[in-house]
Amino acid sequence: MFKKKAITFLLSVFMLLTLAVGCSDADEGQASSEDGKTVKFMHLWPEGSSAQHNKIVSEIINDFESENPDVTIDLEVLSNEQYKDKLKVLSTSNELPDVGMTWAAGFLEPYVDGELFAPLDDLVEGELKNRFVSGTAEAYAVDGTTYGLPLELNIATVFYNKAIFEAYGLEAPKTYEEFQQIVKTLNDNGVAPVALGNKDRWTGSLWYMYLADRIGGSDLLTNAINRSASFDDPDLVQAAKEVQNLVDMNTFVKGFNGLSDEEAKSMFMNEQAAMYLIATWDLPNYTTNEDVPQEFRDSVGYFNFPTVDGNGDMNSFVGGPGVGLFVSENSEVKQEAKDFASFFVQEWGEKSVTEAGVIPATKVDAGSLDLPQMYVDVLNDLNQASNLTLFADVQMSADVAQVHLDMIQSLFGKEVAPEDFTKQHEDALSNE
């Protein structure tokens, strides 16, 4: 009996020691493997719906593992909405992947407030210094600290039909006065100047944002939103007045406030309007999309929003980054996770634009790449960008964004005076 109890006791001790050793190994690196460490990475580009993006990610992972044989990337891929849902679930149990994808501004703030995303200023000020287009990394900052590394970028530009312009002796404008003269000439000849679908409202916001930028400077609108300035600023009022001046000049297609953006896009692509302000996510329609007639693609150019009364910087853009990378604050392989995130960003740039038609958030040498000329021109513009102002409704909280979008439609519909337009914004922001 004693002998049996002794054996049982020794077995129990052995099992406890085995468990203790196992726990110790896990503590030394969550993802420790026989040969090194494992970094868990989760992204939202499944092979079925995002084949090119998925392929690029696989290439980057293979390259990283080749250069870092002691690190393995443990990959999980989910669709967009599944990804967002799982990220929320994992955050509640403090089990975020070591590296994952996030969006800028309001999306990442709850994760930062919960101390779930690691600060990445050491990368942005270190090996990634000067690699990002101006304003992109800043969109992932909270209180001056960067918590995400942007991958994609969209900026708004004015696309125009070169054939229509040539027919009336017009050239891409550099000043607001030149732009107004183009509008007058087109109207005088029965051509709709600008396609706008303001039923969606963010489309009209692009026009207001650019006028605010050119009239009041690149920081004014953002400062008004973050409360270091007031939305009652005279320059923001003047920008609203200019919107209504454009409406009075018949700048936009008839019925614009009741048209969707898709309807406006169709009007531009069917040559029913000469210009269309939209972001560079539309670039493929004017370059590589084989479903669009080559003759039309050849006739499209673009210009940056012009200066207003000699004010403004044409290298200051309205736009915003798409997804970016975060590193988990609680990762047990944080340094390896940061190394992978930095490596990913550096390889993503050229691969994404050449293989997937993505405008990356990092600067790339467009001259060394085999790309349609319009891509080259946009990339060169981005390399010279002095500022990027994030889409206003993205900067704002959900409640204030709703006020902004409603007011934009009322402003374009001349249902609200410019002074009241800005006051409604100021009241909504002050009441938060």
C-alpha cells in the first residue's frame, strides 16, 4: 500500500514539474517555437475577395521569415466585418494578435484608451523616419503619440475630361479665379462643369474642406475639430460662403443634392460633365480598368485643388489613410512584432502599387516603377505633399459627424446661412 502511494506521489510531482516547465516556456515567449519565436498576425484580405492584397502579404511574410529564420509568422485571415468583430472580442480578453490591422482616428482611440496598442514613435522616428507621406502617420496619433503604421492612402483630386477642355481652349487651373472662369465658359457652352452626388454628403464635404484649407490654412479645420480653434473662425465662414457662390454659378450638375455619388460618377464617365472631385480610389477607372473604354481613359487628367485669392498650398491635400498596422501593447514578443511591422511597411509600398494598384502611405520612387502615367504623377505629388487633412467626418465623433454631413447638404442646398452652418458645428463640438 505504501509503495503504491509513493509511486502515485512521485508521478504527481513529475506531472507538476512538467506543467511548470511548460508554463515557463510559454512565459518566455508566447509563440515560442522549437527554433525561435512566433508572431501572431491577423489581417483582413482573404484570397477569395482580395487576391492581390493577399498575395502581397504572403510574399512579405516569406521574405521576412527568410531574413529572420528565428521568427515564424502565425497568420490568421478574416473578411473585413469578421475581422472587426473578432478584434473587439479579443480586446475584451486581452488576447489581441501581436500584429494586426487598424484604421485611423476614431477607430483606434478606444484601443489606445484601453492601453491595448503599443506606442510606435520609436519606429516612426527611427528606421521609418521620412518614409510616410506627410500627414498619414499623424492620423494614427493620439495626444501626440503614434499607435499605427499606415499602409494605404487616398487623396482627393479634381479629375477632368481633357477632350472637353481642349474643345473650349481650357487648361487645368492653378487659381480659383481660373477655375471660376472655366465654370463660366463651360456653362456658356451648355456643358455641365462638375459632377457632384451630394446625396451622400461626404462628397460635398470635400469641396468645403478644400476651400477651408486654401482660405484659412492647412491646420484650421483640424484645429477647429480638436478644439484648439473655433468653428466660428471667419475663414471657415468664408469657405461656406464660397460653397454657395459655386452653387450660384451653376458649378454643379442639376439636381446634385439628390444624386448619389455613383450617379455623379456615371455622369462624368459618360462625358455629361467636365470635372469630378473624388479620391484616388477611383484611379483604376481612369487607367487600368479594361471595362472602361480606352478612349475615355485616355481623355482623363487631374489637377490639384487651386489656390484661392493667392492663398493656400496646392501640395496640401484632403484625404486619409486606409488600414494600418498596430502592435499589441501586451505582446510577449513585442520587439519581434515591431520588427515585422516595420519590415511589412517598407516592403508594402512598391509591391502594393505595382501589383494591386494601391496608393501606399509610404513614399515610393515612381520613376523606377512600370506604372500608368497618372499613377506616377499622383505618387510624385504625394512625395511633395506638405499636408494631409483627414476627411472631416472621420476626424469627428459619430454625433458631430452627423451634424457636419447634414449641414453640408443644407449648405449646398442654400437652406442654411454660412454663419449658421459654422455655428451649428461649433455648438455640436462644444457640447461634447
